Amino acid sequence: MNKCIFLDRDGVINRDNPDYIYRVEEFEILPGVVEGFKKLKQEGFLLIVITNQSGIRKGIYSTEDMQACHDHFQQVSNHVIDKFYHSPYHPFYTESLTRKPESLMFEKAIAKFDIDVSKSWMLGDKERDLIPAEKLGIRGILINSHLSSKKWPSVYHMAEAVKLILS
């Protein structure tokens, strides 16, 4: 079985914006992300992105816009991400079990990649990112967040998250 780092996208990989990030020129990769991910890959972790992208359903941007940002990150990082899962839904328009805090995107990845949840982690900048992971027995870390939590460790930078995971 494989060990995995599940990753939220906005606020973990790239700088978040409440008005959505969907243009490559606005996709600002956070400091230490690429280096941290490469270190985790060297330690044998799969890297899988689990991201809500409700701007697609709202008609703000297209799946192609989102994919261009993912392709850009893959190019910059030498294709370090093993798989991107996204949920384009928004509860105002339609409910979906894929949208976090539900767990279907995680379950699909676990089945496809034969993931051992007891050796895996989820990095998110919001508690809703960590709730589905917790339901499935995956440890969580709040990262780049100003939230403090009694449930999950909270770190400010990717380097701190990598250190915690590898300790």
C-alpha cells in the first residue's frame, strides 16, 4: 500500500484569493511548496490534490482555465503531483459528495492508488479541508492558516509541515 499527502490547492499550493484563482498569471506558488513537495516525493509519498473549484459551476471560469493553472504548476514543479481531483460544484446550485467537507474525492484516490490512510496526511488551510480526511483516518495539518485548532496541528509554512510529517 502507498502513503500519500493529500493537498488542498488554494491557500496550500498557491496564494488564495476570495475572488478565485483561475488565471495562470495570478497563480502565485507559495514559498517552499515545490521544494517541500520534492522532499516528500523522495520520502516515497504520493502527492494528490483534492480541491473544491466552485467557480466553475458559478460560471466564473472554465475547467480549461483551472487545468491551465494545474498544468503550469506541473511544469514548474517537474510534474510532482500524481493526480488532481476537483469538485466544480457549489451548494447554492447543487449538492455533491465530491465537494469538501464530503469525502468522495478522497475515497476515489484511496481506491485508485491503493493508499494506506494510516500512513497518510492532509494539508489544508481550512478545517473543511481536514474534516473528510479525519472521517477516513487520515491525519491533518492546518497550513498557511491563521486558525488555531485543538484537533489539528497548525503551521505557517510548507517547510514546517514537511518537518512535522517526516518526524
